Amino acid sequence: MMNLQSRNDALRPAGLAVRVLVACGLMFGAQARGALAAGAAEDKATPQKTVKAKSKTPRPAVLPPAPEGTVIERDVVYLPPGRKEKLDLYLPADRPKAVRSPAVVIIHGGGWSGGDKSSSREFNIGTTLAKAGYVCASVEYLKEGARRWPTNLYDCKNAVRFLRANAGKYQVDVDHIGVIGGSAGGHLALMVAYTPEVQGLTPEAPYPGVSDRVQACVDMYGVTDLLTRQATDADGTPNGKLREAGLFSDKRGENPDQWKLASPISHVSRTCPPTLILHGLLDTTVDREQSVQLDRKLSEQGVEHRLLLIPGVGHTFDLQQWQRKPLPQDLRPVVIGFFDKQLKHAANDVPSLRSDRERKK
């Protein structure tokens, strides 16, 4: 049987009233067992020393046609010469030239060693948000080699900087940029959101003086604490057996400081942007306790957030489907509503994040 509960909590740390909404579902019984299939395969941890150059997820030869009301620009250069990784832009069509739109960086999953910026989930997210008036950049990041971490994080932060540096060309509102990612992309999205200007986690080039700070984050079933990540039973129940990181070659205990530095939960503070967390209760790839722990930590720090645990759903869902079947709840209104609140209806008293170059335009 399924029991879906919701509760509203008003938090008032240090005089700051923050409203936190948490929707939680709990699954029990034999019905849940055996319901998982191919969706759990996306982000199996792969030690770096065994990573092959070829991505685990083949790249689509051709993106589907852009839906009405959207424009897609594929393979846009955003990194320095010599880097092959590019990004795809999803743009609202027919905007007046004076309009500046909020933007969202989309980060794909694939166990930090596979996946693709043009995959079906990223297409689903990009087109959904573009139709809702957002400029979206689906980013490809480094997935091979000894420098994979933290270069993959640098790449995602540079995608944010790219949008600000090219705000005039793409009509971006530089003060309202968000980030969204699934699985490994959820982990990287949280790291982008929670570590602006953190020493060792901030790229030096190619956009000096341009901020990579974001104003909102959506985490879809991402790893939040490498040190506590667990294996699960077949029904998604965490079983207490700790897993290796998969992000780098260091094994558990060999470099605990690096494991901690690469864990989003280690960087939670009152200054973190509002966060929406989405996780399926049948997930056997990233245990649901990862999202529950993040929810708890954000509550302790008084950060505005919402946790949605989805019954009957495992890993690698998009905003509408899991394993080609409709989700119990259409997540498009949830995600659009979250970004609209944080990026469209946000107060105008935030400091401008325009670069010196953008201010002169």
C-alpha cells in the first residue's frame, strides 16, 4: 500500500521566516519489489581507473524537431580552444529584442563517465522550460581521464558564466539563473548551486570576473553525500551497505577530505539558493536517503526548499515519464512553478551579477 503525506513547516532561524514544504511518500510490501528495470542502470558507480573513453549512453544522431514555440541551437562552443565539449541551447521563440529571459543550466547524468547533453531527459527538460520562457543550456562536461574531477564541475560552472557573458546575444536576465540536473547531473547541479567561489572548486578561465552563482536549483535523484551513499534492496530500501564514490579513483578511506569536498551536503549553509529535490522511492541507483539527508540539512540551515518523494518510480525519470510510462504526478508544473517563483517573481533587491563587460553594453 502507498501512503503519501505532506507537511508544511515554518522555520524562523535568526529572525528569518522561511517556509519549507516537504511531500513525503513511503512504500511498503511486495508490490514494490520487482517493479524496477532498465531505469536503474544510468548511474552505476564506475571507478575512474576503469572508465573507457566511449560514453555509456550513445548520443542521438539527430535531436527531435523543436516543439512549437522553441528554438534549438546545437553544439555551441563555450569552453577554450582544445576542448571538445559543447552545449545545446533551448530558446523561447519570437521574443521581442528588449526582453531578457531567466535562464537554466541543464546537467545530464551518466555516472560522471557517460550520458549526453542531447539525451531524451535533457530534451524533455530543455523544451519544457523553453516553452515556459526560459533560456536553457544543456551542457556537456569532461567525462574521461585523471582530471575528470573537478573539471566536470568547472565545466558546469562555466556554462553559467557563458550565459552571463553572452547575455546580450541570447537575451538572458543575468540576475536570475537556475540549474537542474539528474543523477550525476543532480550532484553537479547541487555543487554548482552550493559552492560559488569555494577555493579549489572555482574555474579560473575562460570567463574571468563573471559570476557562476545561481539563484535556484532542482536536484533530480542526485548523490548528496558520497560518504553515506548506500546500496539498496530491490524495492529501493537502503540496506546500509556503503558504496564507492564512482566520481574519482580514490577508494573509501583513502582520501576522506576529497570525498567530503565533493559532497554537496558539506557545503550547505544559510546562503544556499532555494532548492527543489525530486526522488523516486523505488530508486536502486541512488538511495532515497541521500535526498532525505539533504532535506534535513537544508531545514537545519533554514534554506527554502521542497522535497518530493515519488511512489512507484525508480531512477532516471524525466518531468513526465519513467520507463516510458506516465509518472504518478506530472512534474512539469512543479518544476516550472518552482523556477517561476525563484527566477521570475523574485524580489528585485538582489545585487546585480552582471560582469563588467555586460554592464557596459
